[in-house]
Amino acid sequence: MSADSPSHLPAHHFQTLEQFIVDQQDRIPLATGGFSRLVRDLSFAAKVVNSYIRRAGLLDVLGDSGEVNVQGEVQQRLDAIAHAEFVEALRLGGESCLIVSEEAEKIIPITPHAGSSGRYIVLLDPLDGSSNIDVNVSVGTIFSVYQLPEGQEATMDAALQPGTEQVAAGYIIYGSSTMFVFTVGDGVNGFTLDPAVGEFMLSHPAITIPPTGRFYSIDEGNAAAFEEGLEQYLRWMEYGQAKPSTYKTRYIGSLITDFHRNLLKGGIYMYPATAVYPEGKLRLMYEANPMAFIVEQAGGRASDGRGRILDIHPTALHQRTALYIGSTEMVDRAEAFLWGDEDARRLD
């Protein structure tokens, strides 16, 4: 600290996101110059989207756009803005050859820049939970990164890789602070945006999810459509052998927000298959797979209720799935109830 620095302010000692990637190059095979630039492009777009969200009540960006996206959902104005900003940042960066977005029906091919590797496939949910923007609830961006297989063209088939082939995944949560959380298969690290310097700083190194937790996140408004095993699991947590007040319902309706809380505190997020969505509602490629990669790297589990999410072989870009994700013991127990295991109540 210099002699004329205010004595009540600490010296800035946090590592930036870009410094972290550079420092990890010897240990992380993917942390090449090309991958570092890809992370830079994602973090830049996140800062731009964050600026819109922070001023959402002052700018004409709230409400729906009047358009319906490929999911059959009314597109919010900020959905379109976030999609455009991330696509443009990746296009300008030149390290991606292909983008798949929740907001686009078809793949978005990118022409790599001269001198760039241009072999990364990026899948995006540009603004998860965007319907909550109008009421000032946390939302976020989810991304998943694959490499283009050697000798293969940048086509839809190249994007349809199982989650086990991800080389990186992460999310940005725009909340009371803005965080960039990601993994390259060597643990999970979280970076908080410091608005004073405009950089993401390492604030949550080596994140691990507790093996169990107190929180369960599910939309019980759909309870009439739940399968019997799930109904029994919920009753067990509310009234069964679990001790009174052991478990607490926490459901915000924004996947990133519910997942982030459970990642740090311990818990389970559940979005089951129902009669309305027999395959589940969440998208496998740019919601379930990246979150599953992150939670496994943090020591947790992700299942569709019958097996590991990352082992699913996708057949369509916008394929849907059920999702049970979070603390290992809680996901194990959920599966046991779904499978009709009579010993599920006696796992304590």
C-alpha cells in the first residue's frame, strides 16, 4: 500500500479471473491462450449483461419482447439482449466455431479468426430465470464448452456430445453481487465482480458442496403431477423419519439461484418429469449438463431420477430432461424413493 493510500482501505490482494487462468496453465491442459481468450470473451459479455440488469428498472428492457422462442416460451427483452451480447462477444473473440443458444432454433456457426484455434463449441442459456427480472430476483447465464472433434465439421452433430465430453462449464449469477463460477474438470472456483475495478476476483476457491444439507428446492405447485416415489420423498422430508425442522423448502424459480445456494450451503434441486413434461422440462445440453459437471466437480451428484445426467447421449439440441442435483446423500435418497426402495427411509 502506498504512503498516501487511505489507511482504512485494504490493499487489493485478490487474483483476477484472467490471472487465475494464466497461473493454472501448467496444471490445466485446456488453459492455453485460446481457452483463456474464450473465458475472457464470456466474462466480458457477462459484464455487459450485468450492466443492463443493474439498470433494468431505468432502461426500457423489462417485460416480454412479444416474440416466442424455440422453446415455445415468451421471450423476455433481456433474453434477447443477453443472447445477442454473448453471441457477439464470442464471434468477435474468434475462439469458438459453433454456438448453441436456448434462444436460437438452429446452431450458430462462427468463422474463426486467423491465428485462433477456433475449435470450441459453446452452448448457452443466455439468461436463466429471466421472467424474474421484473421483480428483482437473481438470474444468471449458464454455459458449457466442448471441443470440436478432430476432423469433424462444425455441424449440429458435433454439438450433440454427452456431458462427459465437456471441457469446461460454468454460470454467472447476477444477484446481490455478480459471480462467475466455473470448472475445467479440476475443481470449482468462484469469482466475484468488483465493480470498482471491473474485474472478476477469486473469492470462492475450491468450492465443495456439503454431502447433505437442509434445503430442498422444488415447485410443489406441480405436486398433483408428481410420481408416487417423489411424493413419498417429499412427505419423508416434511413429516417422516427426518427430524422436525431438519429440512427447509427454498424455491425461487430460477435454476441458477436455487442451485447456487445449495452448492454453497448443501441441498437438492429437483425438477421432475410430469404428465405435462414426460421427459422433464429443463434442457439437457445447456442447463442440466453444465450444472451436472459443476456439481460433480464440487463433490455432488446430478441424476435424471434414474441415472447420471452426464451419461445421457443427446439426440436433439433442445432435448429436455428431469433433474435431481445437489448434495450426494440427498440425491441418493431421492433416487432410492423414485426406485421404490423400501429401505430409503432407513438410510440414516
